[in-house]
Amino acid sequence: MTESSSPPGIPSPARLAGWLNDHVPGGPVELTDIQLIAGGRSNLTYRLTVEALGAAGDGTPQSDGTRQLVLRRPPLGHVLPTAHDMSREYRVLSALARTNVPVAPLVAACTDDEVIGAPFYVMEYVPGVVLRTRNDTKDLTEAQAADLSRRLAEMLAAIHAVDVDQVGLGDLGRGAGYLRRQLARWQRQWELSVTEERPGYTQLVERLTAALPADAESQTTLVHGDYRLDNALVTLNPEPRIAAVVDWEMATLGDPLADLGLTLVYWTENGEEGWLSPGGDKGDDGEGSEGSEGGDGSEGGDKTGTRGVATDATAGPGFWTRAEFAAEYARLTGRDVSRIGYYVAFGYFKLAVVLEGIHARYQQGKTVGEGFEQEGFAVPLLIARAHQVLDTQSSS
């Protein structure tokens, strides 16, 4: 491969090829292709194709077959403090390999910035589909959609049931005081990223601070930090199955209901399609138009939501409602979810901060791929949704 044919974020395929040759078990290998995997909004993910090289009888190299790997590295440009820690994500995946939570098998990690300009790690490629939009789920039967809803709830419960001390993650985070620290942390991230005044943000922080659950200190588990349908690789036949949970960059120890709340932020019900589109407009029938995630920004933007926030994959027939998902999680874990509205509002707040940071990178010209012009439009919509949820919670 040549530098001109390499995607952004891999400045020297030759240096990467040399590193792979030295670190991929079963080597030597030859790097033959690098493809950016679209869809991510923070860490960059690439699919690598390598040829395992053996030796012919006369000692000349010959191919022993093609192998696919996946590489993860931090985003380009505006990277917030404590974010995008590759060694931390690698550690979590390594620990989870010994649990019932399916993750991609790891290959090796690199902390030498000289190879591609940033730390990274490489893992095995896991076959599976990413279900991000309603177009992705439109061919599911109602039974498959319901089964997938159940499996997602079971997987979230399984993540929260991991014995962190047993797998070596007991010191991954401080646990107690998680929500208060998260509130402070995301305020700091906002201050480092904010591109313009956002009405309602200050009032939202005040409301979240005042309404912090008194019993939030009582439960601490492993939390994924961004658990949602499109952070699971899924196989559908003969029945839906989660092949791997991905995107562990925000994993820590904390309040498990924060994970559930954020999952429900992404969980769109029938008739809610398009709410996160620029302008929040819908079609004449009250539903957003179907389309591939990350549109060209014309005609008011992609009605499935912003590039990194797919909002309608679960809106099809058969998928559970948010209330049904929360109820099943409560049944599986025995946790009280009566105040889940607070955690959903917190999820909207957190997502608004994340997208503001991405918007800042987009304005700097440091995003990779298309569709990032929409992220800034989503921020005020998320702030408004958080206020709406808090209003509903306080009146119930």
C-alpha cells in the first residue's frame, strides 16, 4: 500500500505494516488493504486485510491465506482530556474475554505514537451486522425484533453482573460518587468544547445537580458508558444473537442505571423517527423518512438522525417500548427503575456534550468521513429533551 491510498489517521501504511509483521501472532504478515469503518463518531476504526506469509520449499515467501483484523485509534484533532484512552479500552476488553460478555479477541496494542501518530490496538474481526437505522432493521420479523430487544436487555444485565474484582477491573474507577463526578466531568468537557451559547444548558446542569438521586451511591457495577443497539455486532440467523459488544472507551465503575438511561435515550419508538434531525421536521405522515445514516445534509439533513446518533433502528414493528425494556432490565437485575427519568435526562445531557465536542472537531476540519455537519444541530434538541424528561419525572 502507498500513503496516497491510505485513509486519514493512517499516515504511513509502511510503518503500520512493519509493526503488524512484528506483533501479529502467526506472522510474518503483509498488509494489503486498510478500510475506514464508517459510523463511529469518536475513536476511528479500520478494517485491515493481511496476508499470512509462509515459505515455499526454496525459502521464498508465499501466501498462507487472508485474514481480517480491526484497528482502533483516537480521533484526529480536538481530543478532550481523559478521553479516547486506548490502553484503558484494551484493558477492559482483555478482562471481559474471561466473562459471559462477548467481545472481540485482542491481538496486540501499541503505545508508540511513531507508528500511526497515536496509540492504537488491534483485535480480531468479528462477523456481524451493525443495526443503526430503521432501514437496517426493516427486514426483521416482529418475532426477531422482540427477541433482539430481549437479548439487548439481557446483555446489559450481564455487563452489570460482571465480578470486576475477579476479572481484574476492581480499580477501573472510583465507583462511589459516580454521578456527581460525571456531572462535573461533562461540564468540564463542555467548557473545553463549546462552540456557541446553547440556551437551556446552564439551567439543565442546575436541575441535574439539584435532583441527584440520594441512593445513587448504593450501587456500583461495571458500566459500558455508551450501550446501544449499534454498539453490538449482531447475527440474525437462525435467531438474533449478540456476537460482540463494542466501543468500550467510556467504560468505568459506576451507577448501572446511568447505562440503562443512556440506552433508553437511543431507543426510539414507533412514530418518533426523525426527532433528532436538523430542525426536527418529519414527513407528512408524521414519520421521518428512511435513509442511510450520515446523509449529505441536504433537504434539512438525514431524517434518521445525526451521523453518530442513529435514532430509529428500534422504531419498527416488534421492538419493545422503552418502558418494556426498562421493566425487563428491572426483572433481570432486581433494581428499582422508578427514577429512571433522571438517568435518561442525564443521558441526553452527556450526549449533548459529546456531540458538541464532535462539532468542535468538525469546525476544525478534523473529522473523518461525511455527515458530521449535522452534529451541532442535535445539541439544542438534546438539551430540550433532557428538560422535558425532568419535567415529566418531577410531575409523576
